[in-house]
Amino acid sequence: MQFGIFSVGDVTADPTTGRTPDDTERVRSMLTIARHADEAGLDVFATGEHHNPPFVPSSPTTMLGYLAGVTKNIVLSTSTTLITTNDPVKIAEDYAMLQVIADGRTDLMMGRGNTGPVYPWFGKDIRDGIDLAIENYALLRRLWTEDVVDWAGKFRTPLQGFTSTPRPLDGVAPFVWHGSIRSPEIAEQAAYYGDGFFHNNIFWPMSHTRQMVAYYRRRFEHHGHGRADQAIVGLGGQVFMRRNSQDAVREFRPYFDEAPVYGHGPSLEDFAAQTPLTVGSPQQVIDRYGAMRESVGDYQRQLFLMDHAGLPLKTVLEQIDILAEEVVPVLRRDAEAARPAHVPSGPPSHADLVARARGDVPTAASPEPAVPDGVDAEALR
């Protein structure tokens, strides 16, 4: 199982000092955080994509391309690549280039974004969000898998005899996740293609996450990609830790109370009870996240949001160390001990995808229903 961190790249004032970093400082802090995560032994660093203040990561491939040259082991990914407002031709080119530069140490997550004004800035209509995601991704796959593409659709100029360059590394496209919080159409898209499904459930109760993941698993099996429990699932999370839980709550509370995304709303205690946000000791985080599989089954990637709400860089680096040294080893050990042998331990690596393309990997086991009991997946249709 993979463990890592994702960043939304917000520029937020530190409520305890009143100081706000400028954009340059924030971008450079994200680079420091990614390098530290690699050195600490985490598996994944993922950046969001935003084109509006107060967020800075408008060019994920620029950031990840740099990080490919200064990190050694960590998988470089996105916590959103905007499949709706980006041209799929440019996505094909940019992420194949990144894949080559990173020598396959990369994947990406498709998402629609959650900021309405961005759509018209790029000549799109938010009401077309689902249709854009479906059409653009269908074209993207063809651009990666076919050397010459003739194509016509609704949302962009037709292509005639077009070849996207560079070609994917070793002829194999990067692994793709589809990220969604509430849209079963996106879970269906992930299942249809046999891709990963990432439920970034940081604002939602576990009951909702359970339904969305169960629906994806059921449809993954329906489309013939394997058993439902073999589907590739990722979850989001948020934690803040100190050795003493009271210290963690006391230190994090002002950041929670003033954060743009959830400040001035539910109390810290209410929000933590209703969502995966866990503020406390490392053992409390282990207990909370170790229990996730009881709701969604064995899953392959867990990412945590840690560098947000104005938290100082020093504090974020401390949090990464606690996560890597005290939490992840226990979660990884327990997840591996509980995982059935036929269930993937993580998403496919580049080497796995190459082997699969060459026919060196056996076909999936015959499907057997494995949707968690008590879940009405059809209710999400």
C-alpha cells in the first residue's frame, strides 16, 4: 500500500502571526515539502492544479518535472489534473514528457475541479463538466495508445493524422486515477477503463465514501477488469499530530478556525467526528486510518493533506517526519497482513504496466461479487 501527501497549494495567512507568504515562497515551500517527503521515505507526492487565487500550483508538470530531477524514489503525481478545462492534446504531451523525464516514476489524477469561474476563463461551460471529462479522456487515451489519431468531437477542433509527442515511455501510458467526491459518472468512467478511483473524502462522512467506492468496485467487476476487491482505490485524508493529543488540538485549532476551506463553520470537534480529519496523537491516526479498510475494503493509496491553512513550513516538515516514522510503518504492516493474496498491494508501477502490455502478467481472476455488505450501490446510479 502506498502512503503519501498531497497539496492544494493554498496561500493562507498564518493566524497565529498574521504573516502571509507570497506566491514565490509558497511554491518553493511545496518543493521543499516534496523533497522532504522523498527523503523521509513516503511513497507519493501529489500536487493540485488551480488557476485562481489563493492557490499557486497552476502548472503541475513544471513542478513535477523539476522534482523528478531532485528526488530519488517518490512517485510524482497530481491530486487534480483538470480534464475539463485543459486541452487533452496538451495533457497527452505534457504528461508523456513528464513520464519520460521521471523515468516512469509518475502517474496522474483526472478531475473536473471545483471552482466554477475557471471554466469560462478557458472557454468552457461548467454545465458541460461531466461531458467534457468523458469526451476529453476518451481522446487522451487514444493520443497515448495510437500513433496517428483522426478524431472529431463536440468540444475541440477535429484532429487529422495527428501524432502526440513524445510518445509514452516504453509505449505505455502513465497510470491514471479518476478523482471524484460525489459524481457516480466519474466512478463509472474509472471502472469502464479499469483505471484507479480516488475518493478525496476530506470533507465527507465515511458512509458516503463507502457507497462511492462500493459502486466503483461493482462497476469495475461488471466491465470485466477483475474481481470487485481487486479494483484500485485511493483515499484522501487530513491529520495533525503531536505526541500528546491535547497539544495537537491546541496547536491546530487556530489554523482550523481561520482556514478558508472550513473556517467559521463546524467546530474542530464536529468536523473531525464527521470527516477523516484526525487531530491527535500518532496512535489515534493509526487507529482511525487503520479502520478505513473496514468501510472500503483493501485499498492501494492513502494521501494526506498536511501543508494547508497557513501552517508554517517547519511545522509541516515535522508532521511529515511523524507520519513517516511513527504512523506509516504501522499502517503499512497491518494493511499488508490483512490483504488477501489476490488483491493488489498498490497501484501498478510503470514496470507493471510494461509487463502487462507485453503479456507477462496473467489475466485477472474470474469475477466474484465483493461489494461490502449493506451497500446499495445501485442507489448511486
